[in-house]
Amino acid sequence: MGNVHNFCAGPCLLPQEVYEQSAKAILNFENTGMSILSISHRSKEFIAVLEEARQLAIELLQLESKGYEALFLQGGASMEFLRVPYNLMRNKSAYIDTGVWSGKAIDQAKLFGDVVCVGSSAQDNYSSIPIHINQDLNEFNYLHFTSNNTIYGTQFQTMPISNSKIPIVCDMSSDIYSRVFDYDKIDLIYAGAQKNIGPAGVSLILVKPEILGKTERKIPQMLNYKEHLDKDSLYHTANVFAIYTCLLNFRWLKNQGGVAVIEEKNKAKANLFYNTIDNLDFVEGMAKPEFRSKMNAVFKFKEQAMNTIFDTLCEQANIKNVKGHRAIGGYRASMYNALSLESVQKLTDVLNHMKTLV
């Protein structure tokens, strides 16, 4: 695997040691003589895994004293598009529109009441971020935003609003645990695991319980955050293997020095890549520079013929999964936590080599 440079937007690259440890657990989990795939989700061995994973999920964001609870649920972030309004929306909510994923969240919220878009970058084809929300939000049940936009390569560098009196909800699927952020100002954070947390098939929710139970709506148990909290993420059969892999990744991140340390590594990777394309006249970034994501860099070539050259060189260099999303085309380099600086260097070497072929 060390010979492949995988820039997949998700499911993403995980650390080599996580692959090795999870593979070992498939054959013999914690010297039980049983596979992690075949142990009970009620067993003491898995309960210990779940408790440590939930504890580290909170600890790594320095939220231990802030009253958050952690849940590992199934359905991915797309399920939370529905579950959030089901649990929080009484009659009216505010959303910030920054692209496809926020748009899907907005569509689900409309099933439960009025949805007001209090900021949008649609007019820029989502190449920017509406950073300042000046509207009075007190009439709304909550404000929802997406912190990083994988398709368009944009990212909130700071919170869109401060000192809010209403709950703030954030989809942080693609940049949670990648940087220091005002996590404690967000009342409900949700994330599909398949970016910086673990494998696809599970989602993480960090929530302040006091914001729940205020809708006076009868919520189906599977969709009720309170029900899952009461059952410690075990209302139904948990995704045992995915949660175990998330735990291994959390341990890896803690051993790296935590979020602040990994942020510096992510900055180095992003700076290397963006500096490269900014100094080449045949390629350009698709997001406005001040809103560029450190996780997902989207770019395109000014001449169509360059695409074929780039594709060929990437294949020769064992660079995988750099095609852009079908919504905007071009190319995308996803640089999540486990991607090495060496892989980014390999990609920039290809781009710099193209300069000699123009």
C-alpha cells in the first residue's frame, strides 16, 4: 500500500497501522480466539471498545468538561440530515447553503417546517463561503452549516456566528479531527466516519443533551437521539467492526500528538499543493483562495488536452482517485489526516513535470 498514493475523497485512506491492527482483529480479536466480526455487541470486550471510542471522540476535541455525549450510529451523515430536524425542529430553522451536501440537509429539513437560507454561495457556484451571518437568528430553532465542502473545496475557517442564543448544528464529516476549531460553540456535531474517523458504515454524533426533547414531536425510536443516548449507542446492534476501527484511528491520532499536531501536518500538505498550482500557469484552483479547504483541493487544467497528459502521468506514478466530483468536474486531491506529505509531493512532482511538456 505504500506504493499507492490514494487521494480518495471517501472512503478515505487510513493509517497503515490501523489497517494492520484491524486485519489482525478479524482473525483474533484481543486474544479472545474470536474474530471481531463475530463477537457480540453486548460482550464485555466490545463494550470496552465502545466506551473508549466515545471517550476519545470527546477528549481529542477537548470537550471533556463541556457536557457533550458521543454516539456511534448507522446511516452515515445522510441519515443525520433527517435525524437533526426530527429531533430539533419545532417550526423554523436556519441553514447556510454551501453546496450539494448542505442542499440535501435543507431538503430533509423542509419536511418538518420552514427552512430559511440565511447565507448562500450559490451565486459563486459554491467557490466561496458566506462567512458572516448578520441576521437575527433568535426566531429559529437552530442554525445548521457544513464546515467543509468536499465537492467544491471550500471550508469555514472560523465559526459563521458567535454568541448565538440558539443551538448550532454542524456537519463536520470531512474535516473533524483535522484542525483546531471552536467545537465547543457547536451544540450538535455530526460526521460520517469515512473521512478522518474510520471506515464507511457508521457516523459519529457529539451532542449536548440539553438541546434535545423540546419539539413535542413523537419521534421514532431509531431516529431519536435521546433513545440512543439512553442506550449508550446500543439501542440496536452496533457496527462492531467499524467502531473498533474508529477506536484504532483515534488511538493513532492521540499518539501523533492530537488534533493540534495533525493540523500542522495538514497545513504543510495543503500549502505544498496550493503553492504548486498557484505557480503553474496551465492549472488553476476552483475555489477562491481565501476559502480553500485544507482537506479537499479542487483544480482544473486550462487546456482540455492537459487532462490526458495528467491522467497518464498519475497512472504511471500510482496516484489514485483524483477525479473531481461529477457535479463540477476537474480534479480533486483529498488530503485527509492519514495521507502523507510524500504523497502530496508525488502529486506536485507530476504537476511540475507537466510544465516541461507544455
